[in-house]
Amino acid sequence: MPVISTPHAFNEGSLFVDLEPVFGHRLYLKCEGFNFAGSIKLKAANEMVESAERDGSLTPDSILVESSSGNLGVALSMIAASKGYRFLCVTDSRCNLSTKLLMEALGSHVHVVTDLDANGGFLGTRLEYVRALCASDDRYVWLSQYTNAGNWRAHFRTTAPEIASQFPRLDVLFVGTGTAGTLMGCARYFREWRRPVRIVAVDSMGSVAFGGTPGRRMIPGLGMSMRPPLLDESYVDEVVRVEEADTIRTCHRMARRGFLFGGSTGTVVSAATDWLSRHGTRGLTAVAIAPDLGERYLDTIYQTNWLQDLYGENLLGSAEVDNAWQEDSASRGQGNRRSP
């Protein structure tokens, strides 16, 4: 039984869900939401804060500031509260209300930007605000998750070894791409591991992380309105882009089986099941990373009015989806497994 004295001292890193009964493919989902921050971002937050403490840039008089769509902001809020730092999170109007309230409950200040940047996202606007703050007062310390090597080092040290220890014969790994910290940490680890693990990066349609045309993105977590500075595509074997409608359908399909995951997880699982259905999967061992759980998305991807306003009434109510629900029910009753 673990006994801890600080909230960031606990993280469950060895829990995997077998998704074959849900999707008909041999796919294991690494669950990263079981810690007091509720997401994989706790790892990067802890690594970056401790690095800043070691190099002396973070002192008791400092004010932490970071741009975040939500999860890193919560993780930094928790760590700041535990260590006695002040923290300001700069986010945007796509941030879930529950996430914003959680940061404030932990004692952080939250600034919400509403103006779009040149690529139709909010990241550029958020970064401009952070830079202006730092220029106005040298007490502000910006960890900069987008450029901080501690972001990917955290996953090189923890996430990737946790996967390798459970799946020594791993064939393919699906990783969502936001800042690219998780992607780069895992990809670098498995490159050094000298096993032919195929690294599949997952991105949202409308994101320009890997190039392409910017578009509307309403689900926070994955995707960028600029190329991630940490990204090195030489470590990536393939990129799969996912429409938000498919993200939502995948989240609801897992929820119908009792697994409530967040939007980023829905995107990664949608990409993984699509990839596995397009490739020969017999004998393959595949793992996908689930960054968080679904409670923070109850007022968005699990809220009927929000879905209908943005994606139309038939997103989850079409005959195709109804038939899938019936087939899922039948397969559970007969003990059968099927592909989506």
C-alpha cells in the first residue's frame, strides 16, 4: 500500500485495458489518468518543475506561468499548491469548464484568451500573452512545455520503460501529438531499445503539427496550430490524422462498455483501430496511450447539446451508430468479438 505526503508522488503507470472485446483488435490501452492530476501531464510537469528548481530559475518568489489547453495546467496547479508556488495558467475558450474550475480550486489563477491566431487556433495568442507577462515582471517563470526538453525526458524515463516492461515484444505504439513530448520521449526510448517498434503519431484533423491546412478544432488536448518545436519526424514511422467526429464516436463506444475516457484518448484509439483494420494484425502486439479520463469532458464530448450544436444531430443518432450499438449488445450476449 503506497503512503505519500505530496500529491505528485503517486502515479499508476502499469494499468492497461484490453480493447479487443470492444473493437475486435488486439490493442492494449495504457491508462495515464490515475494520479491526483488526472492525466499524463503530471509526468512532464514534475520533470520541468524539478529541473527549474535544480538550475535555480525557480525560487520561492517566482510566479509560475504556462500556456495550457487544460491538463498540464491542472498538473502544475497541483504541484504549485503542494510546493507553495504561485501559478498562472494561460488557456483559451476551448478549455473545459470543469478543468478551469479545478485549477482555480487548487489556488491557481486562470487567464482565458479568446482571439484566434493566424492559423485559426489560440496557441499563438496564448504565447503572446505569456511573453508579455514575462517581459513585464522578472518574477514570472515560464517553463515552456513546447520547447522544454524535460517534457520529452519525462516520458523517456517513465512512460516508455513502463510500456517496455509489460510488452517486451511490442510491435506498434500509437501516441497522440500535442507538444510532442510524449511522442518524442517514447520514440527516442524505443529507438535506443533497438527493437523494431513502429511509432505511429496521431494528430487531429485541422492541426498543423505535421503540416497541412489549419482547420477548426474544438476538442482540446491533441493537435497544434504550429509545428511543435520538440518534434523530430525522423523518429516517427507514420502519421494518422483523425476527424473530431470519429474521436467522439470512439469515446462514446468505449463509454457504452463502461470505459469513460477523454477526447485525446478517443482520437488515439480511433487512429489505432483504423490502422489495425487496414493492416494485417495477426500476431501483432499494439499499445496506445490514453492521456486522461473522461470526467473533464462531461460538458463537451459527452454533452448532447454541445455535440448537436457543433456537429449536428446525427453524429451519434444515425442508423449506422444505432446498429453498432445493437451489434455490440449482441456480441456481448453471445461472447463474440467483431471489428468496427
